[in-house]
Amino acid sequence: FNFPNAAMFDQTGKSNNADTVGNAQLDTSVKKFGTASLELDGTGDYLKIPSSSLMAFGSGSYTIEAFVYKRSTGQQSIYDARGGTNTNRVLFYVNSANKLANYINASVKGAATSDFPLNEWVHVALVRSGTTGYMFQNGTQVSTWTGDSTNIVAPDTAGLYIGEDTRTGLSYPWDGFIDELRITKSARYTSNFSAPTKEFPNL
């Protein structure tokens, strides 16, 4: 999803289009690349993407990444595929201490130690390679863990939420912008890297 040309859809054509909820909208004045980004105002705005087998990683490798722009402190969700249960599902978010974090199979696997920047674009990535997990912020590894063989299943009928939390009464909406959201069934990063400098190809 790179939110071009006044549309919110999967540029690869591999999944269903997203439903906008609340005031979720494109913003052409604040974007990382291309013509627009997704703007969420922190008051119940989010994208809802129907569940798909593409979101079931099994015990294999995966990468969840995006450029995000956060305007206020506090816990806010980027990617939440938990739906009705935490079991075998993933939450990628900024926690209440304003640190980039994840919650996988009902457990926090990792969290950054430095505060998450405000009012600037930040590339974030959550990666599993084999049974080792990594989390990156602007290409710098901020957390790693081992022994993660969780069988990640697809979301239930609630679907995948971008910019909101599915399990706490929509309590942690994203306040800011999201661009270049990409989900891959492979481990794109396992060590420090240079954050992308152009929009992702539609592959």
C-alpha cells in the first residue's frame, strides 16, 4: 500500500482493497514518497483489510514494514492482525512508554529502548528469519529475540487493522501518517540497513 492517486488499495493486486473507517483519508501535503500518504487523526480512524491467507505466515519468515509519522506520544497501533484472539497473531505498535514494540502470540517479544521520534518520517520493520526475530527503526536494529516458532495464522473475520488496535475497544489509534506499507513472506532484513529511499515496487 503506497496510497497513490487518491486511492487506498493493494498495489500488487494480491489482496482485497482496504475499507476506510472514521476520517481516514489521503493527504497529499505530507507523504514520504509518491503523491500521498494515509492520514489518521487519532480519534477512531483506521484501515480495515479483509482477512486473507496472505496474512498467514505459518512458522516461516516474514517482514512487516512501513514509513510512519507520529504526531503525539503514547501507545498507538501500526499493524494489528489479532482480531478476536491474541493466539498466533501479531501486533506491531508504539507502546505506552513511547517505544517501538511488538506483541506476538500474546507475548511482548521485543521493544526499543529509545523514544520513538515525533513529527518526522520513520521507517519501521518487524522481521522473522527462521526462529529469530528482529525489529528495526530507520534501518537500525532496536531489538532481537530467538526461539520464535509461532504458527502465525490469518486474522479472523475482524480482518487486519492498520492504525488501530482490534482488541481493546479501538483504544490506541494512530495519530499521524502512514506510507509505503508492505507485508512480505520473507525476511528482508536481518542486520542494519539503509532505509529505503524510494517507493516500493509493485511486486
